[in-house]
Amino acid sequence: MEDPQNKECQNTAVNQEYLNSLLEMGIPEDIAIQALNITNNESLEIAATQALELMDGGSDDNWEDICESFKMVFVINSELGMGVGKTAAQVAHAAVGLYKILMNKPEECAKLDSWQEEGEKKIVLRGTNEGHLKELTTLAASYNIPHYAVRDAGLTEIPANSFTVLGLFGLEEEVDKVTKKLRLL
């Protein structure tokens, strides 16, 4: 069995709160640290499950599944100057729309299951304007990354048909090809 600490997905720092909780559960410190590194400190529950697998002598057969992390990313059209509530509502529209698309594609359901097991990672990033979001949409399509564009009805604070949010879903490394250079909102 390969040493999980030598794996490419390893973090260099562990979440101290999670580590303390795992130690309180009676998990040896070296196993707890390995589990947190393997799961990228994503969730205490996932790390505890991983630690138990390590303690049971679990194999590395599932390492590919662990390293292949999925995420949803939402790129906001910053030029619109939406308020916090409006932005939250538009991101929610993107999440629901993207999820519906994914649920209707059998080949995406397993990816959604993995994403859910990993803690449903979601990130909100800052886009420049509508043209920028359109460029990102074209790039996502060129990589076959599932995506969903939200256009507002114009009933509240922004003009009708404004491109407010672009939602993307896929493997982190694939989605990062489109969004890596963007800043957090």
C-alpha cells in the first residue's frame, strides 16, 4: 500500500479543530493527519470515514475517487452592482439550473454523487461584465464543462435579460481551466 502522505492531493496543513476531534474519537494522530490530508480538510465526517478506512487497512483502490474532486463555481457579473440579496438569489438560480441539467444526464449523476459525498464544494467568483461571462461560457463549452447561464427577468434592481451569473460544474482541474485566474467575490 502506498503511503497516502506521498500522494499528489496532499495538503501541507491540517485543520487543527478537525484533528483534535479525530483524536478525541480515539483515532491515532498519524492516521488522523493522513485522513485530513487525503480529504483536503473538506469535512470532519469525511475525514473520520477515511481514518476508519485507513485503520481497517483500506486499500488505495479508491484514491482516484478521492483525488478527483468536483466543484460548482459561480461567476458573478460584477458590473451590474447587484446587492447581496440579489446576488444570493441569482447564485441560487444558477445552482438549481445547473443541478437540473446534471440530473438529466445519466453520465453526470455519478459525478454529482461524488460531489455530494465530498461536501458539495461551491465557490463564488468575480467576473468583470457580460462580455467576460460570455467568454467564460464559450471556454467552458470548449472543454465540455456543464454550465448554466442566468439571465434576470428585470423585475427588481437590474435591467431585463442581464447576464447575472454563470454556473459551472466538474472536476476541479477542468473547471480551473476556465476560472483559475478569477478572484473570490
